[in-house]
Amino acid sequence: MARRKQIYEGKAKILFEGPEPGTLIQYFKDDATAFNNQKHEVLEGKGVLNNRISEYIFQGIERIGIPTHFIRRLNMREQVVRQVEIIPLEVVVRNVAAGTMVKRLGLKEGDALPRPVVEFYLKDDKLGDPLVTEDHITAFAWANPQEMDDIVSMTLRINDFLSGLFAAVGIRLVDFKLEFGRQYEGDLMRIILADEISPDSCRLWDMETNYILDKDRFRKDLGGLTDAYREVATRLGILKENEKLDTKGPVLVSSNEEK
Ligand code: TMP
Ligand code: ASP
């Protein structure tokens, strides 16, 4: 196979040139990072599980009529996605108090919020992804007001859809993070959902026991991260009980090749 050109390498994924114009290949790494890369570990199998979970969730979101970058899964670690211009925001939705919201506002972890709360963080590692307001976003033209309306309405629909999807398998969707991008087709532009939705980007608690089934297992040194992700995939029906996954998938020889 011809060597593919690498377009971008992030902390948990790599983007390569795609098979058709306007497409990219999204490769899921096993790397886990937290606290802006201060903590880093390679957890074998994480990328394979996130590829499958994100595929399943994006297909469900497409089915309810929200456009996404997902086209098809290529193999255990890779999917073909539409190329977009990423809007430099992390859009976080919270249903239950946890994480930075607990620290910032002095809430009690685990308390249900009066209604879902949407927050925006500027994607800028040097600044540590600061919380920003819609006024910052439109004033600095990271996104315009019409784009923000689209983003917020899609985000709330995705929250309703995912809350139900997870509740049906005994999992509480505490909070999660979305990224959106602009897709250009001739003179037309539309906002579509991009990036991934996986236990790396969500807080997922077992409804009965509050057992943590997401990346907080790594952030808080709880261990058992890939078993928890496997549990999420199994409950969603993506993996069969005791199904063995070839968690290695294609392995990168060097992720810096042709950078
Ligand atoms: P937070 O409580 O740390 O602000 O995180 C809120 C949600 O966003 C949580 O589900 C984890 C997710 N998240 C990411 O996906 N990437 C990030 O870089 C951070 C900080 C949070
Ligand atoms: N992914 C982010 C980082 O490395 C933060 C996080 O998810 O906690 O640093």
C-alpha cells in the first residue's frame, strides 16, 4: 500500500490523507493523556475500542438527521471521515455535576443539574483550553452567531439522543465533549459534527453503582480503563459478551513519518 501523507497528529488520534478528495483517514491511537499532556500512557486496545464506539454513536447521530464527518470504518483503528475546517471550540454538555464544574462552582459531585448546561472551551493547549463565552466566540470570529445557533441546537439534540442511548443500557451520561467543523461543498458551507464520541470524551457512570466507565479511570489512577471501555461497547451491543478483539490492529511503524 502506498504510504499515506500525515496531515495532523493530536494526542489520541492521527489524521492522514483520505482515499477520495475531501476525505481524511482518522487513526485512533492507544495513547491516553490528561491534564494537557502532563500525564501520558499507552493503554493497549483503547484506540480499537474508541474506533468502534465512536463509529456506532456517529451512525446513530446521522440516523436522527444530524450531519457528521463519519463516512465508514476502514479497519480496527481507522475510519474515513469528511475533511472539515475545525471550529476551535470544545463544546461540553453537562447533565450531572462533575469534573471542572464542581471545582469552579463549588457543587457536589453527582448532583443532577437543573437542566443540561452547555459550555465552550477554546481549543488552545498553550492556554490550557480556557472557558470562553459566546460573546468571546463571536467577537473574535471563532464562529459567527448563526453557526453558534446551529452548534447549540445540534448539541442539545445529541445530548437527548445519547442520554437515552446510554440510559437504555444502565449508564448515566454525566457530561461529554463535542467538536464541530465547517464542510465546504462548492459555494455551500454547513456545520457538521466532527472528532469522536467515546469514553475518552464522555463521563459515563453505571446507573446502579456509579462505577466509572470512562477516561476518569486514567485521570484518577483507578486502573481498569480498557475493561471499562469494553464494558461500554458490550452493553451497547457493539461487542458480544466475551468477544475477543484483535486490539493490536494495524500498528504504526513511526507516527512521525512524512509529517
Ligand atoms: P471537565 O469536567 O474536565 O471540564 O470535562 C468535561 C467533559 O469534557 C468530560 O466529559 C471530559 C471531556 N473532555 C474532553 O473530551 N477533552 C478534554 O480535553 C477535557 C478537559 C474534557
Ligand atoms: N485530553 C486532554 C489532555 O491531554 C485532557 C483530558 O482529557 O483530561 O491533556
